[in-house]
Amino acid sequence: MTAAPPHLTDRVALVTGASSGIGRAAATALARAGAHVIALARTHEALDDTARTHPRITPHPADLHDPRTPADLHDPRTPADAVDTALTTHGRLDVLVNNAGATAMMPLTDTRTDTITDLFALNVTAPSLLAAAAHTPLARTGGTILNISSTYGHRPLPGAAHYAASKAALESLTRSWALELAPDGIRANALAPGPTRSNALNAAGLAPDTVARVHNDETRRIPLGRRAEPDEVATWITHLADPAAAWITGQVITVDGGLELT
């Protein structure tokens, strides 16, 4: 008996924030499922490490406007550049995974304009511009947009309310895009992971003892008693990208070990 081909064979995916954590796991999982993956991130060396996990992963080149600088989602030129890379390299685009995001612990009394601006620029504006840039090629293929939210996109997070608000905005965008883009044959869904093993809190500039405390506090509240592995989240990304999921749109699927129930 001949084995069935991978379910994403010859499809093309663009994954942002692909240099580590969920983004790297998603790029690898999609490639293993048969897709050609354009992996986009700011950290060029780490992005090359992602590309080495599978031959079907292509790291996005340095920003064509400045060859010395890695692509930056804060740059308004990046979305069109990333989509053009997929089209030039593979001639199509089927899946957009908006995974790149920022985290910030910021109590209300410490509110800073620059922190709010940076959070929403990366967590809301960048996915919006990428989805807009990808619209035409996704419409050609009946493609899908996958936004990576958080369990805190629909539950309170004292001390980091603006991060939670940015993810709530992304979930609202997902539902609206699902209705807006359905006539074009484009699906839009969001995945809301719970606490997942990554360097996100370290990247947010938190002290190691603070990171350890947050990890321990979250783990104690998760009914299954542990943080997720990035591969466990990536599995659901490949499920939602699968053509077999063609009847699913406008959904926010929470994968958090039961944290939402507490």
C-alpha cells in the first residue's frame, strides 16, 4: 500500500516570528506536512537555525531596502516584501501564520506610551498589514489566515492588561476578517495558546527571578500541571491550515491545558 502524501504538499506558508518558540515549531511542522515555508523573523542567525530544521523552509532574506538589516515587521515595507518573496520563490501563497508578537508586563500605574505603541504595532498593526498584503494571493488559492493570540486574549491579565488587550483585538480582527473574506474563499481563524515554553518573557526584558516566578505561578494554575511545548501548539496550526479544515472559519481555538477553566 502506498503511503498517503503529506496533507499540505506543494502548498506555501508564510510564518512570522519563526526564529524560536511557537514560530519555529510551526515552520517545522508545516514543512513536515509538505508545505514550502517562508520563515520571517528579525533575528537572522536564529532564523537560519530554523531553516536547518527542514529543507522546505526558506529564511526570509535581509530587508531588501537595507541588506545589512533583518526584516522588521515594524517597517511598513516588510509585509509586501515578505509576500513577494513567497510568490517569487514558489508562485503562490496558501497560509499566513501571524505568530510574531510582543509581551509586556505593565501595571496601570506604570503605563508608558511607547510600550503601548510597540505592543499594538507588533500584535495588531503588523498582522493587519500582512493580511492585507496577502489578500490577493490567498484569494487565488482559497487560502487561510491563522492569527496566534493567547488565552489572555479573552481572560483578564492583571499587571499586563495592554498585552491582553492587544490579543483581544487580534481575536476580534479574526472574527471580522472571517466574515469579510469569506466571499473571497479565505478562511481566518485564531489559535490561543496558554503558557508555552519560550523566551518571550526574557525577550520582554524581565529579570530571571521574575520570569521564574511568573512561570511557577502559571504552572500552578494550569489543570494539566505544566506549560505547553511549542510542538503541541504547532500541531494545531497544521490542523487549521489543512484543507480538510475548509469548513472552519472565524474561530478562536484555545489550547491551554485547561487554564481557561480556572
